[in-house]
Amino acid sequence: MLPTLRQLQYLKLLVEHGSFSRAAEAAHVTQPTLSAGVQELEKILGAQVVDRARSGVILTKVGEEAVRRAEDVLARAEDLVQAARSAGRPLSGRFRLGVIPTIAPFMLPKALPLLRTEFPELRLFLREDQTAKLVAGLKAGALDAALIALPYDTFGIDTLHIGDDELLAVVPANHPLLGASTITAEALEGENLILLEDGHCLREHALAACQIDSPRHSGMEGGFAATSLATLVQMVGSGLGVSLLPAMAVEAGLTDAAPVGIRPLQSQAPSREIVVAWRAGSSRESDARLLAETLKRVA
């Protein structure tokens, strides 16, 4: 006997919500029904998948593996349903797109009107989050595609190139570095380099462009970090340090009202690659590819 999709869904919801009562509510069933479903799953697997503790639900080793495989099975089943519903109608119906925060406010204003015009039957659901969470969402089947920046670990996902986004040096107005037409990575070493907080891939892209391992190497001992590009620009404008910005943010006017100057960066890796990513083997691959080809027109 094999587990049913419903039993796998119960297990997934149990892990997501941390209790039988909340998982049952999310599944729109009674708690005894969900509990019985999980118990039947354990009988089929021949092993316990969860420990029932007062503090909540704790997965066993078998349970951890079962959840990982259940997410993949459920994602593929949902792919099947969506593919059948959208057969013969490219980019139609529900499509869940993730976008990282350093792309969303600069590309989406141009992309969304185009998508609405080109694909009137498309129901686009957007999720803005950091790259790691979006990639996890792709692999778990919670997202159909994601708009992210490389380099990043692409194991388990496929990508299609949209364009390259140059990284530009941003410094306070009247800073001596603005006397040159370009700024070298070496020139930034003696400056306080302000970056986005940990978790943003742009942080790593900026460090790579400057050829340094961490902000400390550029004299940044205070550990300052910004939570958004808008905050980062204000910090630079206040004279707290220098930074790097993606060209798409500058072109969108992010720095127009701030007392900062912009210069190209001399570096072997002064750009990031913008791509559309999807789970390897996803039945929405053709839609993701079509989305990427469409977005190239506004990149």
C-alpha cells in the first residue's frame, strides 16, 4: 500500500503549523481526522514520523525524510493539475512568482503592465523575499518561478538569463572619490563599506565585486548594515560610508533625491546576472521560459 496525497498533505501541514489542531484547521478537517491520517501514514511506512510532545510536534528522522519527499510529491501533483488547466493557454491561470527585494521595485513597475497586456488570462501572485527563501519555495512547490540574481547556488533549479545588471559605486556628495570618472575596488578599501544585512544576495555580489571577504576588510568595524536599498542610500548620503548599488535601482531614480554621487566600478565582476528560476522538472517550465523571454523586453 502507498501513502495517499491527502496523508502527505496532512504531514506537510503538521510540520508547517506545529500542532495537530492548527494543521487540521488549515486542512479544513477535524483534528481526529488529521491525526488518524498521520497514524495511517505511519502504519504504511512502518515507522513513527512525529513525536507528540507538549511543546509541539517534533519530527523523527524518518519524518524529516518523509516531509522532504512529500513536498516533492505534492509539488509535482500540483504541477500536473496546473499544467492540465493551462493546457494550450500559455501563462494563464494562477502563477506564483517570487522576486528578490533588490529587483522587485525596479523591474516590476515595467514588467507587470506588459504581462497584463500580453497574457490577460494570467493570475499572477507575487512574493517578495530573500533568495534562499525563494529557492526553497521553488523546490517545495510553493512557487512556480522566481526572479533572482546570480551568482547563487542553483542546485535543483533551472534558470534562464534575462540580463546583466551593473554594480555602481555610490559615495557621499563632494567625496574625493568623485574626482575620478571610475572608482577602483582598491580605492574603496579605505572606506566604510555599507552593505545590506545578511541574507541578501546583493551583499555577496558587492563583496565579490570589491574582491573582499567581509566589510571589516574595508575598515567597516561598526557592523552597520541596511535592511533595504532605500535605507542604504540614506546612510551613504549621511556620510556614514560608501556602497554599491545595482544599475537598475539608479536608473529607476533611487538616488535622485539623495546627496550622493555615482561612478562606475573598475572590477573583474562588476555586475550580477538577472534570471528567471524554476524547479528542475517542473511542468511549469514552458511558462517560466515564456515569462523570462517576456521580461527580457523590460530588463
